[in-house]
Amino acid sequence: MSALLPLLSLFACGSKDPVAKPDTQDTGAETPPPEVWGVAAAEDHDPDPDVVEVHLAAAPTSVDGWDEDGPTEVWAYNGQVPGPLIQLWEGQELRVLFENQLPEDETTIHWHGLRIDDEMDGVPMLQDPVAPGETFTYTFSPPDTGSYWYHPHITTNEQVERGLQGPLIIHEADSPQADRERFFVIDDVYLRGDGQIVGFSGDHMTDMHGRYGNNLLVNGSTDLLTDETRPLGVERWRVVNTANAREMWVAVTGASWRVIAVDGTLLPEPYTTERADLPPGRRVDLEVIPDADATTVTMSVELPEGVASWESYPVFEATVTGEPGAGEPLDWGAEPLPVPEETTQEVTLNLNAESDEDGDLIWVVNGQVYGDHEAILVEGNTPTRLVVRDRSGLDHPFHLHGQFFQVISREGEVDPEDVGLLDTVMVGGYEELELYTTFDNPGTWMAHCHILEHAELGMMAELVVSEATTGE
Ligand code: C2O
Ligand code: CU
């Protein structure tokens, strides 16, 4: 049984160069944010150094190059897929003036991973969806640094697949500056033979496994991306998996590389691995140091092929040239991770499949389908054991809004690659994960599967976190 559709697009060695110079001319911040290669950055429209003001509009447009039959109709933020890179320094406030220019669909923007106020979280339970022609202003000061992303939170499976998704960085004020920063937004899109996005009527396979694309998209390109890099320099690559359902892995050749941050937060002890795992929604930051004698550095997306073998899809290739750097790994200045305290609260989320009265597949949390659910009340500021287990035999990238968590155990074991303050983690078929969180951000928060079709078919819970501090 395999849910994988073949990747039809073989990567033509294109010369298309997506290098985008951020427009910093209106930036009033004393230091403009670093130039990040990969996705064109949003302009800051507010000269106030404490505020970044970004204007976003969601509208239909078309993109060239995905198919030789001509342009593909998409939905995009500011006309680009992925949407503009939003970046700010820690401590800055972000104001996003958003306009919905979609002709028929209401939408919202959710800021994946940001621990902000729930009214700004972009879920329709807390915010009236933005109707066509309407506007909404999102304002918040993110408390954390790192790599994040944004996307709609209503008919999310369709809106994200059509192209509404974008990267976001909150730069640490005191981390060392890499020679080069890059952002890679990795997605798979399901195209018909004529290059148009396949419709969303759903079928059993899609309801069951989520929607798999047949074309790999990196920064909105189906072509191999190219650039230059210098030997023994230090680069910081930020990677997000925005696919509806497909878990992906990335690996780098021609360089020594390690994982320095996961889901935004820098790791006190970066780790090396054969391939970095990206369940849908997850981010990793990689430190990449090109080998002294390498001629190219390549990043590949790796996908499992049958049993215990991997297929490698090169998506980025940098020619190594120029003056060598020092080749020393950097101290990125990570804070120690909080040490879990003894827990005084337990919350269990059982993930499962069921059929509704018509015999159609639905996805449930604790036997409840979202929309016909009761909220789960939890005490805020309380050391909590959060047990998430799958009962369906299929994988679920579990995502919690508004809070971070740590993985205490996966089936009783500690997997070194589960380290970090996370917002998204893969729960494998029949697995049980024990997570630790303190629920320190009060409000109403979604906890759901980031296979967007599973969430759409009900696999989303509502957690109401009280202001109480009784756990202290
Ligand atoms: Cu990235 Cu609730 O979502
Ligand atoms: Cu799921």
C-alpha cells in the first residue's frame, strides 16, 4: 500500500534564479534585516524602527514554468508563490494589513508556530473570516525568534495547495551572522496533464492519506534552483515543509551540515543526521559549511521508496567558488531548553478514523469531529503531560497552536531527533507520544493534524487554556 503518487516532474537543469533582493528602502529599523536568498521579501511600510508593517493581498493569479502547456492558475499573496518573506527583528511589532481579493472565498491568515494572542491566530473560531473584498489587520509582537510560516486556516487544504503560504523569520538580535541565509519553502502540488491544479472534490485515497502532489515545488519553482557559495563559508538554511500531506526529508552533499534549530527554536546542541525530517508544517534550520574541495553543494529532498530505500530529488545546487572562509561551526547562542517539571495535569488526545452516518471517512480526536466537538479545558501555567496517540495505523503530523512542547517519549523511548521546543511532531501509526508543555499562553487554541485533509475532515481539537496559575 502506498499513497505516493509518482513525481512526474523531473528537474530540468534550469537557469532560473530566484534570488530576490529584499526591498529595504523604506525600512526605518536601524539595521535592516539580513538579505535572505530564496523568496522575495515583503516591504516594510512603516518608518518606525519598532514596527514592521507589511501589506498582503490574497488574489488569483497565474504562474509560468510549472508546465510546458502554459501558465498555471493559482492563488497567491502579493502575486507570488510562495508569498513574500516577512522578516523582523526580535522585539519588533508586526502589523499586517491584509486584503482578501479572492472573488468568492473567505480566508484568514494563521501564523504557524507563533505564540501570540489567540485573536490574532487566524482561526475562524476566534476571528470572523475575511470575506472577499474585505480587510483585516493582524498586529502582534512575537515572543520568540526563528523560522515560521503563514497560511490560511479555512478550507486550508485547498487554499494552501492553491498557493497561499509564505515564510516568516524573526531574527535573533545577537546570533552570529551567516555568510548567507537562505529560505527553502518545499511543497508538492498536484497538477493535471494540462498544468492546472487538480480539483478538490476528494476521493477515498485523498481522505485517507491526504493529498499528495505530483510535482515538487521549491520556492515556487519546479526547476533546480542554482546559486554560488564559497568554500568553508558558513550558511544558514531555513527549510519548511508546506505540503498538504507528504512528509519530506532534506539532505546536503558537498558540505558538512547540521540541524541548528527546529520549529523556530535554536538547539543548545545542534545535531547531525543523514537526512533532516520535515513532517508537514515543520521547520528546520541548517548550518551548512561547504567543503574546501567541493565544486558544488547540493540540497536534495529525499523520499522513501519502498522498504528502506530512498529516492533523492536535487532541488538546489550551489557552485563553490571564491575565497575560502574559516570553516568553523558557529555558536548560534541557543538558550538552554527548559527542564520539564513534575506534571500536575494530564491531557490525552486519541487520534482515530471513523465513518459518519453515510459511511464516509471522518477523522476524530477523542471520538469527536471538529465542529461537533466539546472544548477541552486545561489549566494554564501548569506542567502538563500531553499524551497523543494514534489509533488508526496512519501517521499524523500533530500541531499545537499557541504553545511549544517537548517530546518526553515516543513509545517509551527517547529519539534524539525529537529534541527541541516544537509546535509540530510526527505521530506514527499506532504510536504514543508523551509531550510536555506548560500551557503558558492562555486562550483558545487548535490542536490538529497537519495533514490538511485530515484536519478538514475533523481531526482538530479545541483547547481552552485558562489564565489560572494554580500549578505554581
Ligand atoms: Cu499550520 Cu493550524 O496550522
Ligand atoms: Cu492525520
